[in-house]
Amino acid sequence: MKDRWETNREYRDEVVNYTVEWSPWGAMDRWVINRLVPSEAGLFQIWGLDGRGLSLLVTEVTYYGGLRNTLREVIDDLAPAGARLRDIIGERESWFRYSITPYRDYLEDLKNWFRPVTGAWDDEDREILVNERETMMKFPPPPDDVKLMTRERMKDSDFGPPMPVISSE
């Protein structure tokens, strides 16, 4: 399996063509995000399970914090930065996919294109067109010895050995 899914840009006359190569689908799980998502700038989408299919919940860009940190904030109930996206997801099963690009102007153009407004233009008044490439694969499942995270409240045993109890005698 490939390990980099990147966004590329090329100019043609009065048009800017972007090719967004999406990663395989990943479950919004701590193991998947920590092991398989790079800490680089890029674009990601979160999809929620609705009935028998997925529906797009949000398309976001990440700059300095990177894809991994932003997605970890979404699944970590203690991270205030992920509260907005956690509210959008709710209790639904959710999946993500991403594409990497180190160029801020690519991200700005793509942010404009993925808005729910028809048509997008770059700074030099060229039309932005996007071609999305997808392999329709999932990331591999975690090994059997990895405990998958659920949306339930975590227990102390999930974080290693119990803390010593200090008696007040």
C-alpha cells in the first residue's frame, strides 16, 4: 500500500487544475490516527454513517498542527480544539480520509472550492477545478493486541497501572 497521498496543481490557460489524491478510508480511532496519519499540512474529510451509507460531514484544511494532531483532537474529549467537530459528528460512526500538501496557497484554493458555494476562483481570477482520485480501500485493521477506542467513558485501567492510593491517616 502506498504511504503518501498528495495534492498537485497545474495551470491550463485560465484554469487551475488540482488533483486531490485521497488516502484510504480510516475509522476515527486512536490507533488508526496515531499510526497511519502523517503530521503534515493537508486537507481531510470526515464522513458519518447514515443508514447504509456515508455522508460528508465536514471538509477541513490543516496548516501547522498537521493532520494527525487535528484528527486526534476530534476524538479526544479532553481537547477543547476538537469540540466543534465532535459536535458535528455526534454519536455517529465516522470515517476520515486525507490528502497532503505543504503549500498554503493550495490549501486556501481548495478551502474555497470545497465550500458549498458554486464556483471558486484563485487570487489571479482563474477558475479552480478539482479532480478527486480515490482507491476505495480501507486502512488495514489494527493488530489483535490493540484495544480499540469507543465513545464510552474511559476507565483508569485504560491508561496503565492504577495510581497509588494515598491514605489520609
